[in-house]
Amino acid sequence: MRILFLSNFYPPHAIGGYEQWCQEVADGLQARGHQVTVLTSRYGIQTGDATVSADDEPTVIRTLYLQADLAYYAPAAFFMQRRREERANQAALRRTLDEVQPDVLLVWGMWNLSHNLPAWAEQWLPGRVAYFISSYWPADVDPHTAYWQLPTRRRLAGLLKWPLRRLALTQLKRESYPPRLRFERAVCCSHYVRDTLVQAGKLPAQAGVLLGGSDPEPFLQVAKRNGQGDDDLLKVVYFGRLIHDKGVHTALQALYLLKQQELAGQVQLTILGSGHPAYETYLHSLVADFALHEQVRFVRQVPRDEIPQRLASFDAYLFTSIWPEPMARSVMEAMAAGLLVIGTAVGGQREMLTHEENALTFAAEDAAALAAHLVRVINEPALRMRLAQAGQQMVRNNFTLERMVRDVEAYLVQPMQHSGQHSAETTNARTFSF
């Protein structure tokens, strides 16, 4: 089968786990004998040849324009460049379809990428466009509308922006942007994402679920043996992006509460990663204000292939997210590495974290509850061991990359069902939550 992926980003030029999933699934499908091509954005490459190919990876065509710069929005570009770049995107998609002749086009990441692309694909490839949705992009406001509707803080700037706002929004309305996508074949990475988008009227009721997964082997190989480790010191880690939505400040607040109880000396927290400079500065200021220098250390982001070995030296992973993450790969990987997960059961994590069965959970930004869990884990090493083993087994049973690739393959080869003709039986068949 010839499969064309459409994604906003693709490794090595990626910003998160969603794009890493794209590469891993593409590689997995290619290993299963399919011809795979990826059409993605120019993000991260220099001008010149935008096509990257190698014997051991699918062809990657990096020609698409994003809607806006990742760091800031340039309003002049809306009037000076947008239409030209939309035409270039349309031509790039048409050219790729003609060259690849895909049996199916799989829409992957779409944040900051024009929704006209999947709309054109639905028009040109009727019945052969499928979606794997691992974010809330169908419900997100596009960057153009978001910027022009955003009020200004200064009166003079508002007066200058007002006529341009009307012109820009009128132009988008005239173009019927964003287009209404049909989503005839759509699956989401978690039931939470699916239910959220269906209830918002952004996906049809027959949309299914295809749970994500990660390769557990590198993490299983370094998983701690039962009974090993320093029982006198609980070593906990956060690894991931450092932005406010990840809630890492909650961990520092919990440590401060333990310090007030004279228990902070029994816990050592490592914050592994990097992110928004302002938030990183805020975290460092909390450590200074709470006098936690002996309990907290910061480690800059490391290459992904080093993560398994890094996790081997910890007892627990703190998943502190505030926002409802669709499906966190970090939770799967920490569990596979034999770490106890202490985390917020937000978003798709509700389908992974079961309190006192395979994890300890707490409400987002509830530092007191997190502190209480840490005390309990210090005092009950057997609990830590039991929950960590249960989490590891759950990942091996339900959240492997191998299973995910198999499910994606089955999803792509299944006969196309026409929208609006799905019985309850058909809907269940489309729910890939094995």
C-alpha cells in the first residue's frame, strides 16, 4: 500500500512527541512492506532542496509553509505572503499526490498548518483521506483569527490595528477559512480527545479511538531490579518541556511543604528538560525562594536516545501537567522503565493512570496532595514497588509501539465507510482501542 503522511513537523525538525510518533509509525509501516512518503513543512531546514531521502527512512518532502512563525505572529505577512504561500502549498500537495499516487493520505499533525491542505485532499482523494488526531487542532482557533481577534493593551495600537483587523477577518470570511472538513475516517489517540471533539461538534459521532504507544524495550532494558536503590532517599524526576501548562512548579511547591515538615531531605528532584525562558526563570526563582538548592537539580534537555539510561537512576516520575494532555508518551516511558508514576489524571491520562492500582494521582496544581503522596511513598516502599510493576505491565500489554503500528495499518486498509451510514456495530469496529 502507498501511504502519504501529511504532518506539520517531522523529525529531526520536531517540537514534541506527536511528530516523533509520526516518524516511528511511518518507519513501522515501511518495515511492514508499505511504501511511505511524508509531506511536511519547511520548519528547521535551510533554503534549497527541501526533499530528504535515505535508504533507511521514508521519503520526506519538506516544502509546505506554516501559517505563522512559532515564536511570534507577523501581521504584515498576512497581507503580503499568505495567499502566495497558500498557492504554493496547494501546488506542493497536488504535485506530491501526482508523484506518489497514494492509496491513502493520513493526516497527522496540523497545528499551524493550513486546514486547506486536508480540505483539498478530501476533494482530490474522496474516500482515501484518513486522520490520526492526537491533539485538539480541529477545535483550535487558527493563528490568523486568533491574532486579529486579540485585543491590544495600548489604545494607540488598538486604533491602528482596528481597520486591519476588519480587513483581515473579512478576507478570511470571504475565503470561507477555515474550511469545514468532513473527517469521514478519523481516529483519536484517546477516548478523552475523541469525546471532547465530538461533543464540540468538530468530529462526527463515528470517529474512533486508536491508542498511542511507545517502544518499551529501551526502557525495559534499564528498568531497576526489585529491591535495588537507596531506600533512604526517594529520587524523583520530571522530564519534558518546561512550560507553565506542564505544571512543574507544583512539584517545587510540594517539596517546600515537605521542607516545612522537615522531610525534604528524604527527596531529591531532578528536572530534566528545557522550554520557555520565562518559565525556566520562574522555576529557578522558586528553588531560590524556597531554599531547595540541595533537593533540586536542573539538567538541560538531552538527546532522546539517552532518556532510558537517565531514567534508570530514579524511583518515581512526577507527571504534573495542568492542561488535559491528549496522551503523554512520557508516562508510558516512565512506567516501562520501572518508575512509579505520581501524576495528574488529566486528559488521556485518565485511560492510563488508575489511583492505587498502577499509579498515585492528584488534582492539577494540588501541591499538598502531591506532598502527601511523596510522604506515603517514602514510608511504604512496598507500595512503590507494587504500583511500579503494575504500571510497567500495563504498558507492555496495552501501550506498545508495535501494537500501535499494527492498529494504524488495520485502520488504513479497512474498507471506507460512507459518512452517516454507521450503525452502532460499525462504530465499535472503528474503535481501535485494543
